[in-house]
Amino acid sequence: MGINKFIKNVKNFLELDDFSESKKKKAIKKLLEKLAKRQKATKKRLDGDLSKKEKRKAEEELEIIKYQIKKGKKLLSKLEKSQENS
């Protein structure tokens, strides 16, 4: 058995590749939680009295947050699918 084959077999046995993916999943989940909190805060800010300029800024921020949440969920589902296929 060659060295590379041995390393590959040990990695598969110890599931080291899945370990790095689980770290990525946890990080994405934490980021999604933070984005959700920020989204709530921005919505609350929009409910208050704001000038037109501040309101427009808050609406833009809300759109960016929504896009990032959507993107994060897509990445998370992609990681989960790749983990299931492994």
C-alpha cells in the first residue's frame, strides 16, 4: 500500500473531510442567526420616525440582509447535500 493510498484511507476512515464541512456549516448557521437579528433590528428602525434619507438607507440595508440570508441558506443546503452524498 502506497503512502498516498494509506493517507486517503485514513482520512476516509476518520472522516476528516466531513469535519471541515461541519465547521463550515456551524459558521454559516451562526452568521445566519446574526443576520436574522440584524434584520429584526433594521425592521424596528424602519417602524420608527426616520427622515427620507435614513429610511432609504435602512431599506437598502434590509434588502442586502435579505439577499445575504438567501445566499447563506443556499450555501448551507449545498453543504448538507454534499455531506449526504459522501
